[in-house]
Amino acid sequence: MKPQPRVAVILVNWNGRDITLECLHSLSASSYPHANLIVVDNASSDGSTEAIRSRYPDVTLLSMPENLRFAGGNNAGMREALARGADMVLLLNNDTVVDAECLTHLVARMQADPAYGMVAPKILYFDQPDRIWFAGGEISMWTGTMRHIGIREVDLGQHDMVREIGYASGCCILVRADVIRKIGMLDESYHMYTEDADWSMRVRRAGYAIVYEPAAKVWHKLSVTAGGHLSWYKLKNKFISNMRFFWRYGSWTQRLVFPWLSVMVNILAAVRYLFTRRAVQ
């Protein structure tokens, strides 16, 4: 029987006291026995650090002097995790609730093949717990778009096959410590969004596979920090980061094509939303 690896679970918090406490509560019921929790607080002013210390004294709490955002906060947590000898690292959004068996399933899948560098769970909507938000990610270098497989579909088991995927959502990613040492951490030059796709691309280019594990489940409270599922703040920052990503990794021919197709795809998505009032990713 393979030894169970030491896993560091990293949450980044910025003025999200209540949602972070709820996430930690769900993690406290985890069946996986060798997990250490690290919360990186990005200079919160809502009493988050005091509440976390009081309720979860065993959690490692890193208080940052300023808001390092998603990438910087997670990188601070990963440096701590690697220094403490973690074998694997789980990046987890603080606006989530985690199934008790989630980490156990993710670790088992990672251990199934040394070629696996990242493993991602099935992610569902918190307010519609039987509806899928993420069942794997796909990237189109020609259209300059990324999409979540299965998004908004009712979960009837249609995405219950383990498979390789194009990218893992930063909402929840399990990654090997050795992979982090080889390819580096999240790129902090992205202002917001797409850091996960960039990291995933580097993992794949280093020769590792990214795998979707449907038995592992997470429920996501969408975009609490960004001001809502379809806020202007979110759309603007996603568009800027996406353009940067595709320019960085696209071939010269793809660079000639994707800006135009990406704009068209986004316009069509906005029109669809206006007519159907369906939230887009």
C-alpha cells in the first residue's frame, strides 16, 4: 500500500471572514488524515484573522501586509507548504464547501499515475448543488477562448468519467510539490484571472497530464470577491488576462486569428445573456 502523502491545503482570504470560516468547517470533516491547512490573509479589515485564530487555532495563518491577490497569496502559501515538506498542495478558493471525501479522491487519483501533475474535482454551484460549474476545462488557441465542460448542466452522471483536460480551475487544484519546484508557481503578473490556465499550460508543456476526477466534489459560491457572477469588474479583468494568455502561448498564425474570433465569441455571449438572462461563465 502506497504511503499517504502530506497535503497542504491553501486558502486565500481577503475580507471574507464568514465564507472562509464555512470553508474551514467543511474541511474539518475531511476524511483525509494527512492534511495541513494554511490560510493566507491578504490584509483583511473585517476581523478575519482574529476569527480564524479563535475558531481554528491549528490552522497556519499567514497575515500579509497588503493584498497580494489570488496569485501572490497562493504563492505565499505554497512557499510555506514547500518549506514544511508538503508532498502535494491543494489550492482551494475560500468561497467553497468541500465534500468530506474530496481530498481523499483527489490524492488517490494523483497517486494512480506518476505522469499526473494536476488533478481537478467536479465543481458544482453552491446555490444549485446538483448543477455543474466545472467538469474539466478546454482551451481553444484559435478562438482565444476557454470553457468549462458541463457548465450549467444538471448533474445526472454524464460527466462521471475520469479524463485528461486542458486546464484546471483555480477554484480547486491538487498539484504535486515536485511539479511546483519544476515549473514554478502562479504568475503574479496577471492582475486577476487566467493564472490557473497559465499554470496548467506550463504543467502540460513540462510533460505532465492534468486529470479530472469526478468522484471529488466541491460546491462554489461564485465570484463573491469580484462582486457577482457577471460583474463588469469580472468581465473586464477576464478579457484582459485572456488576451495576455493567448498572446503568450499562441503561435504567430493563432495571434493573427484569435483576437477577432475572441471578440466575436464574447459579443455573442453578451447577446445571449441579454436575451436569455442566463449567466455566462
